[in-house]
Amino acid sequence: MTLLMQAIPAIDPETDPYLHEYQIPVCVPYEHSAAKGGVFITGATGLVGVHLLDHLLTTTDKKIYVMVRAKSKGKINKEAAKYKLALPGFEERVTIVDGDFKKRALGISQEMWDKLARSVDQCFHLAANSSFTATYEVLRGDWMPSFVLLCEFCAANGVAFHMIGSVGRFAIDANRTRRGIWTSGYMRQKWVQHALFERFRAGGLTCSWVDCSYILGTVKSGGVNPGFHDSMWKAAAIQQAVGVAFPGDATLVPVDLLVTAVWNNADREKEKIAPYMSLRLKKMLTNVDVGVPKRVGPQEFWAAATEAGFQGVFIKAFVPTDIGTLVKSMHRPFEAPPEIAALFDLTHEEEMKVIKANYDFAAKEFYKLDAFMPRGKGKGKGEGKKSS
């Protein structure tokens, strides 16, 4: 995202018509019953979605409905194989719901909507476009109507609605009209969705929202299936190439702990569902962990990046003058019910094992990011420093 684009003010998300003109519908109270105990998942082909699907297939006997575009049906098993997930009982217990977020009614037939209304009491909306370059004006056209439609479906049928957000939405509070990587359309989308979520909750919808930061691979696999969070490891790669780090560390969430926490929270009695949770690995990824121990301010970072061969326009967009404040605003307190918070009580050795496994995986990918590396300055594949 160039400085020229950043100079054009973004629409203040507070003015979104959904927050002023939309009327929250009557919400049917949530009631669990054995006859209506299925789970509906969107985004099952993504990192979080496929891990939640595997978790439910492994630990419950529930019927599961997953919304997937027709052309992406084979991607679920492909992604599961990529992360070494077995998906036990997939053929017997999973129903594929043919749908598309760009189509009216999500492209789902009325017959299927009726079946979902009779069969499910939990909905996990995990599908999202997490691009940090797409503007909210672009994302809004598909992702807000679909979000509202799912909330309305849950409200009308007594279904509990569950959403995973992002700590990035907190950066929007003080930067309502600024464009940028740290105040992206994705962050604005989460900000508006959360504001609307609050109104549905106040209207009686049983629901939960989990704010998390960078999602990594699993603890239990020891890094066998590390997640590759694009923006985080780009930041690490850039800082390595520059030789110094900009202000701020990253907070992390291993994907297996995330899906376990989200499900354990959703599966509690309705009055005990925590409407909001902020989850993170207690160990913060520091610059030292990725081999860049020296930290400098934005101005000094710009100078070092220019010396390393980066384009000034790009690096100033990536590291704005207030980056320290922005990163700090996203470091939210750990907030979760005690039994869920206990999931994250890892030993230091376990924490570092996860960080190192993910770092080593990403280090092999660093130098494929040619567009983000200074021309002629990059190292060969896999030659990045390893964390200690």
C-alpha cells in the first residue's frame, strides 16, 4: 500500500450504515437439544477452520455442516493432509454445504437453510478475506452482508453464533480514517463486525467473540504443521534483511489451543459463554527470538532500510512514525474463563519450541518474498538466521 493511497482518507467505520440504519431483529433464545445439536462452520478450508473441524471430529460425535464453494470441495482434505490432520469420520459425519459468500443468500438453497435451522445449534463463522492491502470499501461488499445474514439466521433459529476477530481492530479506535498496513480494510471490517456483534448480543443473541493475534502451528505436533502467517513472517524477514528491528513485539496463538479454547467456551452452558475472550501465548515473540536483537525507532529504521536497499515509499508505509503506539494498542490483556486460560499455561520450553518450529519453517520461505526484499540483497532460500 503506497504512501499516495494512505494520503486518501478512509471512510470512518463508525459511519457505516449497518451501525445506524440497520435494525437488529428479534432473537429467538438459544436452547440446546439432542435433536438439534449439529455445528455449522464457514471457512473450513482455512488454517483455523480445518483444525476446528478435526477437533470436533476427534473429540465429539456431532454432525457437522461445512460451507464450501463447489470448486473448493476437495480443498478440505488437501488442507487436512497438509497439516497432518486425520479428520476421523469425515465421510459419515460431515455434510458439505455448497455456498459462496459473493452470492445472494450465500448461494445456499432454501432447502438447505431449512435443514440447517432444524439441525444445528452452533455456528462458527471463520471465513474471511484477511488481506492487509484490500480496502474496507472493497471488502464490505461481500463480507458485511454475509456476516449480517449469518447473524440473522442464528437470531431467527436460536443458534449460538461464534466469531474469531483480531486484535488489529484496536488499532482502528485511534485511527478511524487513516489507511495503511496497520489500519487495513481487514481491521476495519473486524471493527464494524464487532460493533454490530455487540448490538446483536444486546438484542438477545447467544454469541461469543474471540480476539487473537498471530496464529501459529500447533503445540502438540511440536511444529510438524506450523502455520505460516504471511504478514508476521514478512515483518521478521524484512527486519532480518535490514539488520535492526522496529518497535514492538508480536503476541502469538498456537492454532490447536485456539480451536480448543473456542470450542470449550462455546460448548458451555449458555449463561456461562464468555461473550469476549482475548487469547495469546504468554510468551511474546521478541526481536531477539528472530535473530534481530537491536531495536530502533522509525526514523532510524527508515535509514537502515534505505541502506539495505529497500524502497523508501514501501518501508515508510510498513513502518509508520507511530508504529510503537499501534503495536502496543494491539497487545490486549489475556482475558478468558479460568479453565480456558489454563490451556495456555505452557512451560517456557514448550513456548520456545512452538516459536522456533514456526520460525524455522518461515525462514525457508523468507526469500521467496521477492517483492518485499531489496533487489540483489536477499540471501538464498533457507539461509536466514535461526532462532536460539
